[in-house]
Amino acid sequence: MLIIKIDNKTTIDKALKLLKSKVIKTKLMSELKNRKDYTKKSIIRRNEVNKAKYAQKLKNSSED
């Protein structure tokens, strides 16, 4: 749970900006999306390997 302390001087816009930045920094939304449905560990690992292969392919093609 995110807690944002504000005083009477703090405007709503400032409080929303603080909330938004805190959500982004803690990666709360991405965590909620990942928890929405179960993904097997083997599939997660396969996706990581495929991303690494793709990144390596892009790196190698740009060096040529």
C-alpha cells in the first residue's frame, strides 16, 4: 500500500503527481498486471531467453 503524506498547503495536483511518481518507481502497475493471471516459470524463462536473443541479434546487426 502506498502512503503519501500531505499537509494542508499541498494541492491536489501535487498530491496526484507524488502518487503517480511513487506508483511508477515501485512498479506497482506492472506487478498487478503480472499477477492478473498465472504464468508458468518455464514460459517466463523462455520469454527472457527470447528477449535476450532478440537484443543480441539487434546488437550484432548494428555492429556489422
